[in-house]
Amino acid sequence: MKKLLLASSACALVATGAFAESHMSEAKIGILLGFTGPIESLTPHMAQSAELALKEVNDSGMFLEGVTLTSVQADTTCVDASAATAAGEGLVSNEGVIAIMGAACSGSTTAVLANVALPNGIPMISPSSTSPALTTVEDNGLFFRTAPSDARQGEVLAQVLSDKGVTSVAVTYTNNDYGKGFADAFSAAFEGMGGSITTTVPHEDGKGDYSAEVASLASAGGDVLVVLGYADSGGKGVIQSAIDTGAFETFAMGDGMYADSLIADLGDMLVGSYGTIPGAEGEGAEAFVSITDAAGINGSSAFTRESYDAAALLALAAFKGGAATGEAIAANVMDVANAPGEPILPGELGKALEILANGGEIDYVGASGVELIEPGEAAGTYEEYEITDDGYSTVQFR
């Protein structure tokens, strides 16, 4: 009997230890973005916004019996598929992440999805990969995005130009999945509205001289130069060269060109230019401004709203699935993102966990007005902006 009691006590101690460990365990979320490369001025704000959502979940003290969510950052460089794959593999093999918030750039996302996420069953939610090709990519139900496809942004940007009475444009795009897909969508939409594309010229990122590209664009002419590139690399270089040579005075830009760094470098020369970027208005957007201001985060930077929402969805899906696993997350993202359920805004993640814990349903609205449509991508709205003497100014949401 004494041996049995001792054995029982030993088992109890082991069980208690295991129980304590389960209550103090760590679940890692990868934050996979282009921390170097053509959008490097944007990604720190995106990462901070994602980490704000994870902190909010942890601070609630309600996540899966006290499991702590931690973030691990890795750099894709945005433009190097091999580097992106290696970074993703490191997150999975070395860090043991259960999911990935990212990647940021479409080519990086495509590479990581095919080479890392699919073989390992790791769900990904990208806040900014907008290539139309990702709509039909093989993903086994593991890939989602909180930024809408450029198939829609192409139409919106074309409508902005048409509404302004612009009838002819030259187009330049960064020569990758994002740029090509965006340019194709825009050109089809603009021509469908009766507009004329005088020429389409791809550009490579990281060059020191874009005079050849600008010469080709200038010789074809056009009322406006449409720039579908990156604010920290080729897109800015093309605009600078176009301004220096007097080739164009007005530029219409896609979401990759929206950055404080562009205004800091070229602001005065860009007054009167305009563009589009995924964006939302309403209670969710206002709540996000409040919590990012309080946290000292630049929540107005590009794709910060979508990054917060991506991280929040990963956490909420895991909780609804009852496990900090990729399988639980992938199976529940669509459920927590959409109606029916109690609408959840930024700053209300603790409330969401409580509702789920009590068997209720949530409809995560978030900062960007989340509504995920099959196959797991954002329906999305866009902010039309113009550049004034004071910087970016919102015209309307479309």
C-alpha cells in the first residue's frame, strides 16, 4: 500500500508538473516580412502592429489555458525567393512556429507557401501579398490574406484615373509577380473603360539608373505615368528620373508606393499625384488608430491594419480550435473572420476570447473591415489618396 501511495504521489507530481508546463507553454508565430529590400521602410510598422495583436491576446490571460504567444521575425528580402524560402524554413525547423504572419511580397509568399508551408502544414496569413495569381495557387487550405487581390485594385485605380478624365497613360511595373499581376489587371480595366495604354515598361529593383526605362516611357507619352512598384526601390527611382528629365509631371501609384519615406524624399515634386491603397473606414479603423497611438506605433503606415488583423485571426482561430497548432488554425480562420457572430474590433481580442470560451460566435471585423471570401482572401476596400503640400490626403474609400 505504501509503495502504491508513493507511486501515486509520484504520478501526481509528474501530472502536476505537466499541467503547470502546459499552462506556461509557448506558441510561436512567425512574422515573415521584407525587413530589407524595396519595402523595408514599411515592414517595421507592420511587424509592430502584428505583435500588438499578440500582446493583446497574451495580456487577456485567456489564451488556451495560459499558453503564451511569442513572435519570431525573419527576413525574406521581398525580392529573393531563395532567401524567402530559407527564412521560412528557419522559422519552421529551428523555431517551431505554428503559423506565419506573412509573407509581405507576393513572390516571397508564393515561394514560402510552396516550399515550406505546404510540406509542413503551416498556415499563412499575408497582410500585403496582393498578386491575383495567389487566388488560384495550390494551398491545401493553408493560405489566407487580409489585403485584397490586385485584380480588384487594378479596377479601382483605373476607375480613379477615368473619373479624373485621364484618357492615356504609360505604365511601369516592378518586374515580379506583384508588379506584373497588378499591371495586367490595371491595363485590362483601363482599356475596358475606354482608356489608352501608350506603353508598358517593366523595371528591375535595386538599379542606380532608370534613364533607359524613362526614355521608353517618355517616347510613348501619356497624360500620366502609372507606377506600380516599390517606394524604397525601383518605383521611386523611375519617378525621380522622370521628374529630373521632365518626362512626366503627374504619377498614379499603387499600394507599394505608399510610404512616408517617399514623401520625405520626393514630397514637393509629387504634389498633385495620387493613388490607391487597401484601406477601411468606420469603427474598426478608428479603434485601430486609438490602440496604435497609445502603443506608440505608426498605425497609418501601409498594411499595418492588415498586419494586426492577420495576427489576430491566427490567435483567434487557434483558440476556437482548442489548440495552438497549425491544423486548428487553418480549420477555423474562416469561421472567426466572418458572420455570424459578435463583431470584434481592434482592442477587443480579450472580449472575443471570452465569447468563444463561452461557446459563442464572433465576426472579426478588425482594423481593415475583414471579410474573407473563398478561397480565404479579403473582399477589401481601397483608399483613394492624393498628395498635397501636407503629404498624403484621403479623397474617398472605394
